[in-house]
Amino acid sequence: MKNILIAGALSLIAALSITACNNSGKTTSSNAAKDTAQTTPAKSTGQSVNGKADELISDYLALKNALAKDNSNDAAAAGKALDDAFGKFDQSALTADQKKAFTDIADDAKENAEHIGKSGGKLPHQREHFDMLSKDMYDLVKLLGTNRSLYVDHCPMYNNQKGAIWLSESKAIENPYLGLKMPHCGTVKEELKP
């Protein structure tokens, strides 16, 4: 009897989670419009260093898009490209404070990109590192700015309902944490403008 009650409760929780995310997926564009209207679009706090971060952002977005399509091999290739781009990043135009902050962010981001690059065929492991990488990339955009509009999206279900963010180039939700299983689960939380 006890096992039946536990199984029933777990089924109910799973159903509610899926329903909640499916509902947000059906109204993605209206949720995105509401979320962006509710939050003031944030300009980056750092000076845009002539689009210096844009190559890093492009490699990150390629990685995000590969994970959203459950393509572990393309994610690995994008992770390697991002790792390489961090290694080649020219810091000469940065102020001393920006260099220090960049180094802190880049050390962690590079390590996560390297793990993703070496983990082809292991989507769950790649997604764990993508979670941490996304926080670093958010900090990087806040520090250095960008020449393009980006959206900070949030998946409420990832990591046992702890949630996770990612950056996107469009308002349309393409979830890199749940991939093709639940591609439209999530909401836009913030807009980062050039």
C-alpha cells in the first residue's frame, strides 16, 4: 500500500512538471513578450570592446544550438572551438579591471568548454558543463558587452527543478538542457542589448 501511494505521488509530480513546462512551451512567444516587458532590458555594464566578445558568443551559441538538437558531436566541436577562442582572446583593449574579471571568467569558461569538447557522445555530461558555462558567458557579456541583442532564457526543470539559464540569439525558446524531449520548455528572463 505504501509503495502504491509513493508511486502515485511521484506520477502526479512528474505529470504536473511536464504539464507546467508544456503549457509554457505552447505560449512561448506570449511568455517571452511578458517576461521581456516585465524586466527592463539590460544594457551590459561593461564597455563594448568593439565586439571583442562576439566570436566567443558565436561559438557559445553554436554549442547551445547543438545541445538543443541533442547533437553531442556538434556540441563537442563547438566546445573545442570555444575553448580555442578563449585561448586566443586578445585582451589588449581591456582595462586592468576588465582583464582581471575576464581572466576569472575565462578560466572557468575555458575549463567547461574543454570538458564539453572532450565529451562527444555524453549529452548529460555536456549539459552539466553547459550550465556552468552559461553563467560564465552571462558574466562575460555583462563585462564586455556585445554587438547583438541576446536573451537570457531559463529552464525551470533542469537539474531536479533547480533550473538553469542560457543565452540565446532569439526570443524563441530552444532548450539546450532538455533538447528534443522538451524543446520549448522555458521562458525569457532578460534581454541584453548592445
